[in-house]
Amino acid sequence: MDAKTRTVSLVVGTILVLDQVTKALVARTLRLYESVPVIDSFFHLTRVHNTGAAFGVLAQAPAWFRQP
């Protein structure tokens, strides 16, 4: 594996792990629609549930269509 592939793999892997850890922490600590300021007046972390695909795409599709 060359250096570029290794670097990209490391970055992607790190992002995926951080994404999953963040989701687990939010699920354990925040109630639905509860918001926590991360950077005051700029960035708030809010727990919501997305029933669709990315950014709510297909949210109105039948459940059987959205299940893997």
C-alpha cells in the first residue's frame, strides 16, 4: 500500500470511528430534540431521528423500501 492510499484510509477510518462514537454518545446522553451548545451561538448538537436516507431523502418512501 502506497503512502497516499494509507493516508486516505487512515483519514476515512478516523472519520467513521468518530462518527460512530459521536452517535453513541448522543444516543446515551441526549433526549430527542435536546440541544447542547458546542460553540456558543454558532454550533449546537441536537438529537433528531432521520427516517430517510442522507439529508431526509426518501423519508416518505415505504418502510420496506428504506430497510437494508
